[in-house]
Amino acid sequence: MNRERAQSTVVGVALLLAVTTVSLSLLTASAGTVVEEQVATATADRATDAVTGVLEPEGTTGRVAVGNGRFGERERTVRLVNDSGVVAARNVSALVYEQRDRRVTYLVGGAVRGAPDAATFAADPAIRTGDGALLLSVTDPEIRRGAPRRDASGAATIERTNATHARSRFPADEYGVAVETATPGPWDEYFRAANATTTRRDFDGDGVPSVVAAFPGQREAYLVVHRVRLEVRDG
């Protein structure tokens, strides 16, 4: 009887140790996931700040470290439209920074974070209305790719080398803005909050839709294009 009780005690202790070990493993794994998530979020924050800071019309000059990720670009078109059709069109490069599953895309002055099905604005685009005017401020980066970083930090970097600015004015009319984007959700929300009605249209049939925002009332329109030369290096 004592032998059976002793064996039960041993088995109970072994099970308790096994459960404790598993619990500690799960706790450690959970803590590691939280830390990784915090690091990834901090990297995305730095990337957003760096990219928007460099690409603003009067942005940061000099080389800025971003994080251990990669840069890419996507060809997009921004259009000023009215009831008659396209008034003006500008082909621009959307600058994309990716670090693991983190993604920041800069387009038309705005920074979108996240995958296409779960993206949100981290910095609003440079489109403004008021006092009978519509301002569409477009930053068009001219991207030159440098060799990957080989120093101890291993960080990706972005550097602004030059910028030019041009402005066009259009007479009063009922205007809309069409932005070609692979993340239309945030743009829909942004334009609706600005009292615009939105539709979607694939102007060139390439499978990437444009969010078309129609603003009410007669307005003069101003299209300002900032051509910014960049050198980017992957980390």
C-alpha cells in the first residue's frame, strides 16, 4: 500500500514538473512574441517618421537610418478630374519600405502602414480643400538605389539629395481627385471624412484601382508637384 502511495506521489510530482515546464515554455514564448511585436512596431514607427520626414516638400536633408528592411517602389498615377474627364495626370513612384511583415507605403504625401487588407494611414496625404480651393500636393520621388549597408549597424537608409517644385492652377470647377493605390480602404475613409463622395475605377486596366473622390462645389484647383531625388539603401 505504501509502495503504491509512493509511486502515486512520484507520478504526481513528475506531472506537476511537466505542467510547470510547459507553462514556463509558453510564458517565455509569449513574452518573446510580445517583445518581437514591440520591436517590429518601433521599427515601423521609425520607418514612417524617416520616410515622411525626408519626403515632405521641405523635408530632412542628409542620410537617415530607417531599420533592417528593404525599399521598393510602385508606379502609380494621380489624376485631377471633373465631369468632362481627366484634367491632369501625374505618374509618380510610391516608395515602399518592408521589414518582415511590416510595410510602410508613401504616396501623395501620405504614409499607409499595413497589408492591403488591413492598412491604415500613419500620416495623412497632402490634399486640402477650403475657401473655394482644392490643393493637391504630390511628392514624386526619383529613387536611386545604393549598395546595401555594410557597416556595423546594418540599417537601411534613405537620403534626400535634391528637390524641385512646380505648380499648376486650374479655373473654378467641380473637381475630383483620383489616386491609384493597392490599399484603397484608407483612402476611401480619408476622402469621406473630407466631405467627398468616393467611387473606384481602374483607369488603365492594370488591375490596380483608383479611389476617385468628388468634392462638392466650385473650386479653383492647384496641383503642386515636388520632385525629390532620393538614394535608398537596403539594410
